[in-house]
Amino acid sequence: MSGAGEQPETVKGGPGSSSADPAEGHSRPGGVVQGSNIPPLFTLGQLRGMAFVAVGILLLVSTFVLAAPTYLEHPVVRFTICLLLSICLAIFFFIFWPEKLAIGIPVLNNFLRVTGPTALWFGVLIFLLDKMPQVGSYWGFYTPDTGGKGPVLYHKGIMVQREDGKPSVFHLVQNRKEPSYLEGILIQFPTAETTIPADVRIPGYNSHKVTFSRDRTSIDLSGLTEEEER
């Protein structure tokens, strides 16, 4: 029997208890629902490690692209760069999945945490592969700089021969106003090459060494000399 001044005990966690955890049934980081027996996908330390690695790779790849963009013309390098960038973004969104998108069903929530970043990875990969420079896509147009000696006459026999003996792909462009003058030379750069040392051979003139460079728009023909008559 209880005394007149005694109060009935309340069982903690029982049906009438008011001390139940208000967060019970809500999602926690790692794809686990509080109160469930389903373990998190990764520990906090593993998530931090994945984040640091993803950011580090992203910074290294970005630095490489900015320092040597011409290497993107290699098919293997181009695909590898796109793959690394898309994977880093997918890992980032996998770790920092917005809590607003989390739901109270652990299995479905974990499914969304995986399929969401996976779809992002695939979409970014396709986008980068479409926008990255294609192999052999760079052409440079170069006007002749004669150093004030006057324009160069256009002739179909003008040749551009690489010093390394490899074939060169180029087109001669006539001046629109004066078709008898050479407006410039349009030349294709092979994959990842930034300069093309070559000999320009113009009928009636001695062979002249020039260098076609991606960061320039003219070639130096100031030292061009007329061929001596035999």
C-alpha cells in the first residue's frame, strides 16, 4: 500500500512517459535513423578522409588543367581528367547530402544518397566530355611580318616543311582586296604541341626558318632573302 503522500512512479520510456527522445525517427548523418539497428554507411573519420581526398584531387586536377591545357587534346588524358572531376563532385555530394532531402525510411534514404550523386557523376562526365577540346581541333592563323619590306606575293607553290620531317597540314589564304598578296597561313597543330619549328619556302626566295606558336598571330619573315640566279 502506498502512503497518502506518495506519488505513483512513472516508468521512463513507457506509454505515459514524456521524456521520450523528440528526435527519434529522424535522419542522422551517415544515412541512419535514430532508434534503428541499421549501422551508418561510413564512420565520421572515413567521411572526413573521403572529403579531404576529393578536394585534394580536385585542386590537383584543376591546377594541371590550368598549367597545361594542351594535354587535354590527348584522348586518354582528356577522359581521365573528366572522370576525376566528375567523381570528386559525386563524392562531395555523397558526403554532404542535404538533410532536407533525407527521409525517415533508412533503406530508401540510403538509396537516394547513392543514386543522387551517381546520377550527378554521370551527367557531369557526359557534359565535360562534350565540352573539352577535341583531338587536333586547334588551328592557328598567322600573318607574315616582313619588317616593313612589303607584302608577300601569293603563290600556290609556297610550302611549310617541319624541321622534324613530320607532315604539316596548312592552307594558304589570299588577301581579299589584293588576291596577288598572301594574307596568311592557316596551320593545324598536332595534339599537345604548342610550337611548330618549320621552313617556309616561297618561290623566288631562300628557305626561311620560322616558328609557329599558339600564343602568337604572326610569323617573322623579316629575314627573307631573294634567291640568287644561277
